[in-house]
Amino acid sequence: MAAAPAEVLPPANWWKKDPNCLETSPVHPANAVTADWPSLPDDIIRRIADSFLAANDLDWYMDLRAVCHNWRSATDDPRNNTSDPRFLPCRWIILDEVFESDTRRLLVNTATGRFLHKELPALRGYHVVATTLCGPFVMADRSAPHAARVFNPLTGDIIRFTAPMPLEVQVTAAVCFDFSWPLLALFCDSCCKMYIVSPHSSHSQDYVFDPRVYSFFRRAVGGGLVGRWWELARTTDFALKICKVGLSLGVNLLKFFCGDPTEIGLANDARCFAMEFIGQMLIIVKGQQFFQILRVKTESSELLHVESICNHAIFIGHHRSLAVDAHMFPSIEANCIYYTEHQVSSAHIWKYNIKDRKAERISEAVDFVKPDKQFVLLGDRPSTLIQLLSSYTISTRDSELAGAVKLDD
């Protein structure tokens, strides 16, 4: 069937009797027929709202509810249940190294490829301790005893805890909503300790781990493994099982589990990350110029080899790992692993093709430099998508609370 002819607009009338006169248009009467948007049927409003929730575009959902009273009445209020999974950030990460200001942050949805610059005035009232893989900020009150807070940057909701935040410099955090109430998990590197905090308790539950188990568990949580995976990932038997797999591949993972993350990343260094991947637990083992991907069978903890991650790509650094839908990110190649290797004070990004089993450096130029204890992107040029996502894995922010308390002392 032939395409319908394109609509042609009539030419504009530029002729005027007096060239000094301004061109005007008629004023419509006040009772003219206009679109009555506030009176849209509730089912249509809910269908639009549900489409935003399906893509986890929670900020657009909040904008829709802000239009008018009728639209708010037709949709659910996230404040009525801050643990409702529909209103929780999912697959969002905070890229604040390059684009950070006092209250402005850059958020990226790793599933949809959406980039969002967002002003977050609530950050002024708290110390930011850490961000999580899903998107929430973990914060502390500015006044003692510095009670813990979890901030949803897309809805503006804050979950308040009574227990104080640990005064640690390096903190990895995760928030779990799989139980009757939210649980906040905090991992502190200086003491190999995990703190579990619930909103109704004035004290945290503390767990001290063997350094090897702690390192594996902390990185697993940083890779998005929360809730039902905790019981498995924090066991000594499981960590040793992973080490044995490494030895069978000619890779000694004990150095990685026991070493300082800032000193790991040389070309010959072994690395191992556990991560959440489409509802499954993956183990990524890096040797010298090769990777091995394993999937954990939930029922038996059996490790199965993975030949392909299909349309996804995985990024791993010294501290964290994440998976993205490569089809949503131009220039990122599917079924590949992007990782960093450093030489003293600089670092390059490499790409490993899982199908071809070949590794190649992304560019000849240096991607990161290390002016202090953290690697940062070179600031004299625009950053690529690959560099931005790699920056999320190679460095972590220090807790603002620890710095503020040190200054007060």
C-alpha cells in the first residue's frame, strides 16, 4: 500500500500594509474548546504511569503525579510504602566523579541506557556515606549520633534509621527489601566487619569475617547480590570453593581477596567478582589475558560454565562490577567484558571478547591517572561511555561523614 502523502502546510503570509507594524494573531475567546487534561479517565492515567514504572523511570512517574490533583488521585503515592518494589530504583548507578556539583548528580540506568542529570537538594542536609548499585544514597545525619538514612533520588523519599552510621572512611553499602522491613548492610574495610541495620533498632548487628571471606562477600554485595544470596556468599566454604576453581585455572585468588584493592589491577593480577545478573549469581574469574564466567546453581551451589552473556556487557574494576544491556549503549560491544589494568599511576581500559577469547586495549592513550589514592578520568578531554562506566568500577568515594568528623576533631 502506497504511503499517504505528507501534509503540506500553506505558505505563511509575510505581506503587510505597513512594514513597521508587528504581525499579530487573533485572541481566542476564553470559552474556546481546549484539551481538558486534568479530566483524562483514570485508566488512561494509570496506563501511562505504569509504563514509567515498567522502565523504572520513577522521576517521570513523580512528575506525572505532580501535574494535578486528579492525576495524583488516580495513581499510588510512593510515600505510603517506601518498600514497594514498584517505587524502588533498579539498575541505576551514580556517576558523580566528573559531573558532580554540590547537589547535582548524573544517574545512569544500566538496563535502559537512560542518562539523567538530577538536582538533589536533600543532599545538603546529610553526609553522603556511599551509593549503591541500584541507585539509593546511604547517608548520615549531620548532627551526632549521625543516624543512618537511605535516600531514593528518584522519588525523594528517605528511610530513617535510629542506629548511628559507623565512622569509617571506605564503606560499601547495600539496601535489601526482601524482608519484612528494609535492611541496610554496611561493609567497613578497616575492620573486615559487616553491620546490619533495621529501621526499628537503635543498634546494629555486627559480623566479623575472615579477610578472604569478607573481601569476596563485600565485592558480591557491590555487584548487586543482596537478600537471598547473602547466606551463600558470606560462607567460608563457598569462598574456598571459588579459590579452588581459580587454582584449577592456574589462578591464585588469595592475593586478590587479601590485598588492598587500590594496589590490584596489574596485567598479571588475578581478580574475582560475584555479581547479580538477570536474577542469577555469576562468578567472574580473571587470569592472565583470559576470563572464566561461572553461574551458581541456586539449589546445589554447583558452578556451571557460561559460554555467552548474549546482548550484555560486563564491567569490572578494582572495587566493583556491573552489567549493562549493550544494545542500549552505543559503542559498547555485546558479549564482552571491559576491565582496567594499571601501571603504577595510570590505567588503561581493555576489552575481552567472550566468544573469540581475545583481549585488546581500547585505546593507546591513558584513560585514568592516580594523583592520590584513587584513579580518576583524565579531565582534559570528553569522556566516552566506556570510560564513564569503567570509572564507576575502578574507584569509590570516601565517606563524607568520616571526613567531617575528622575535621571537627
